[in-house]
Amino acid sequence: MREETAANVGPAGIEIVYERFGDPADPPVLLIMGGNAQMIHWPDGFCSELIARGLYVIRFDNRDAGRSTHFRDAPVPDFAAAMAGDFSSASYTLADMADDSVGLLDALGIDSAHLVGQSLGGMIAQTIAIEHPSRVRSLTSISSNTGDPKVGQADLSALASLGKPADDREGYIEWMVKAMRLTASSPGFAFDESAVRATTALAYDRGHDLGAFPRQGISVLAYGDRTSKLRQLRVPTLVIHGAADPSIEGGRATAAAIPGSKLVIFDGMGHNLPRELWCAVANHIADLVRTAS
């Protein structure tokens, strides 16, 4: 695995850091990670499961994540104003993040790809299908929603008890372990604290930026409810969600909105991707790729 950098990506002309796995002759799968996360949050083992099923895997850091371009000089997001309809503090929207993904495909010479997005990444993948339908061979939306503010929104009340995340390395790692324990799939599946610690430490070293998650988050509000646009899609779609995820209604709403989509709900799965389900999830994605092909 070797990190590569694409320069002048998309209309924004940003840098995107990415990795590629497998045989370029195989069907390309673009993995799009969620908010406050980097490409390394797609576990190597899960990527290996996809490669073993004959898929060419690309994972990358979104804007404001990891080693891709950060918008540190952007305005501080005003969520109260955004909830009232004033999006002036949003420096970009989901459409811009979708453009970044398509720009990366351009840089790699890939005309279209199978999209797999988790959480915010699922929203970005949906937006690519809406804004750039010719670039999408299939769509897999994991632990995501439609943008409808009344359905399947993340419940952050549990995280509020933890206070603000620390900015120093060790303090931030401890905060993330506690946060991930609250949102993970336990007791349905074992909580892998050592993996969380290792990934969080690496993410901190690759590009720690406490202001990035709010900037990404307000981009969702600025784009708005995607439901009516999702109803117009004509792309093979798989929707995956965990029964233990408080935002599960977002998954159901996504499947209901996209014509012909398949909904898979895993018992015990929270707002993460447990190691025990990597094989099953990879099988579902590979089946969708074969169907779409």
C-alpha cells in the first residue's frame, strides 16, 4: 500500500491523497469515508475482502480529512443559523465533495465506478449519483440517510456527556475511544479498543483538525434534503444499516426513496463496521457489482 497524491482535483483544484489496491483490470470500487474520518478508517482487512472478490479498490481522504486539502481558513460553521436556513457559514456543500470524488476518478482515468460510502460518505456517494449519474455503476450506502431532517439523523446526545474532544494527542485518543464505544456495535459485537486506539493515533498524526468535522457537517445541511432527487435515480443500489444504530430509520428511508434498491439490516451492528461483518458486507457489495455489470 502506497499513498499517492492527485493535484488540482475537481473544480476546487484541491489535493486528494489516495491509495489503490488490487488489479486495475477489475471493476473499480471507490470507498468514501464518513465525517471526522480518513481513508484509513476503511480497515485494511475489509479492503482485502473486496480485493479477494475480484474488485479494484480505491480509498481516499475527503477534503478536510487526513492529508487532503484542509479549509482551515474557512468561517466557523454556525449550526444554529444553518438550522434556520442561513447557510452563509458553510464553505462548501455535499455537491462540492461529490465533485472532489469525480475529480479523483478523472485523475485516475476512470470513467465510472462502483461507489461505497459510509455515513457522511454515503451522503457523498448519493450526491454523486444525483449530480453525476453517468459516473456511477452502482451505489452502496452504509449507515447513512436521505438528508431529511425528520428521519434517521444522528443522535449526538450521548457524545455530549463526553464534553469537547481534547486537542492534544493522548487526550484526543482517549476521547475517541470513549466516543467510538458509545456508537459501536457492542454488545452485538466485541469492541476492538486496540484497533480504535491505533487508527485514531495514526489519524491524529496524518492530519488532526478539530475544525474539520463541523465544516463537513454543515455541508450536509447546506445541500439539503436529497429524498426527491433520490427518487429519480436509476442505479443498482444496496443500502446497509445496523439494527443497533439509532439512525436506522435513515437507512430505511434511503432504501424506500431509491427505486429498486436492496435493504440489508444487520442485527447487533451499530454506527460502525464490525470485523465480524466484513466478509458478509463484502459479499453483498460483490454481488451488487456483478448484478450491475
